Amino acid sequence: MNARQSDAGHFAKNWQQQLAEAFTSLDDLCRYLHLDAGGLPASIGAAQQFALKVPLSFAACMEKGNPHDPLLRQVLPVSDELRAYAGFSDDPVGDIAASPQAGVLHKYQGRVLLVTTGSCAVNCRYCFRRNFPYGDLQLSKQTEQAAIDYIQADLGISEVILSGGDPLLLSDARLAQLFAKFNGIAHLKRVRIHSRLPVVLPARVTDALVGLLAQSGKQAVMVIHCNHANELGEQARAACRKLHRHGITLLNQSVLLQGVNDDARVLGQLSEQLFGLGVLPYYLHILDKASGTGHFEVSESRALAIMAELQAALPGYLLPKLVKEQAGAASKTLVV
């Protein structure tokens, strides 16, 4: 069976089956990409610390034979992850201090975040929660009602953010249960979902899921996470269009990553392609300084120079806000 036939058979399966068949072996991923694993700066030690996990739908967007592919760089375990970088820590944005109870992060006025799961469809090497204590602090069926009661009791909360991990790894039934509870909280206006799945596992965007979100009873906002235009393959584009057609507000956040998208032309292409799919560029994040991610860091001075180029080339509505998150701050910090 050739690669095209193999891919077609895989993509005919449902999203759960596709997720179960994600690459977890560097050798398997390299064979698919026609690369020699021995010629890559890969690290077994880094993969043992933070496992390799790449859905075929994301790997299919990589350029075969290119060891420097910007999508591959986002998922390839490398020895630099084992280095200690000054200023980098396991909790770079103060999540633990902002957790009043299991599953709840309450940093900013008017909105509260629920850590719904510790699982993701792809393990991004730059992840700021790669060292997060999910076993202690993620939402569970046992702690869910306490989280709902917390939101119910605070009349100033108008928005709930579902995060993780990736909240779209929850089943439709589980999501429907959460939305039913949100609908019972009169002061809630919106439910925001932060997910990488429409990009890396677009099969998750089923008609059933879209219907659930469109008819949820609260305004649904989907913040996808796309760093490079090459991630927007045919299936990801279809998923975004489906969400947009059903009235789901779509925003995108990216992380500025050395060797991936630290280039105004690359970011400009991303903004243009996202907008064509009904997705508004939202945030461009300065890297959160999580242990194991120092090799992705782009200096603020370089980030500002890139933004100046972008501002000169794009209309204002295609320009994401350059921000960083600082532990204990009352909001994201605009980098100006």
C-alpha cells in the first residue's frame, strides 16, 4: 500500500481511531517523512521526559524529506530540552498559585478557566503546561460540581474558558453535560474553548460537535492554535469553514517560536490564510518560559522588529496582539 492510499484509509476513520493511531515512535514518524532519524538532532532522553505524539493529519502537512520543516520542529524531541535555561521554570505563568480549587484557574477579572483534561492530540515541545501537575489540578467528575458552584457564586464571572490539555478530547456527551450546567448560570455569557484539534486532528470537528456548540445556549468562542500556514491542510481548512458556517466565533493564537515562525512573511501568510477561513488573528505570544522550551525563545527586541514589519504589511484587523503572560498580572501584558 503506498503512502497516499495509507493516508486515505486512515482519514476515513473517526477521530478517536485517528488519535489512537498517532505517531508515538520517532522511527515511525521519520519513515513516514522519508527522513533518517540518525541525521536529526533528536533525543531519546527528551522523549522520555515528554513523549512524542503526532497525529497523521498533522504529519501529513510536513514536507517529506525536509529535516528543517517548521512543523516537525514543533514536535521533535531534541537534546536542548534537557538544558537548564536561566529564568525558565516548571510553572512559568503562575498557574498553581491561581488555582483556588481542583480544575479551576482564576487569574483575570470576569473569566475563569477550567483545566478539563491533561491530554492533548499532539505534544508540542514548547508547551507551557508540559510540567503541569494535572493529576492534582485537573477537573474530574468528583470535583466538577465544586467548580460549577464556584462560578455560580461569583456574579462577576461572565466567561468560562475550557482548556487543558485539550478540551475537545472530551466526548460530545461530556461537553454537553458541562454546557448544560453552564446554562444554569444566568450571569455567564460565553464559553470559550481553546483547542489545537481543529488544526492537528480536524476529524474531531464533526457535525455533532458543531451542532452541540451552535445550540449550546451560551455564545461559543473557539480559539484555535496555529503557528504556521503550512498547518492549514485541506482537512483543517474544512474544519474551520464548518465552524464558521455555524456561527462559531473563531480566533487564533500563535506562539512566536525560533526556527518556526520568527519571520514577518511567515506570520503575514498565516494571518491572510486564517482570515480567509473566517478566523481572526488574536494573540501572538512571547514564549512562556517553561522548563524544556528555551531553544524556542525569540527575544522581545526581535519580536518587536517582526511586529513592525507586520504592521507595515497588513491591515490592522489581520495584526495579532503581541503579548506575554506574567505570573500574578491582572491580564496578558501587551508588548509595545
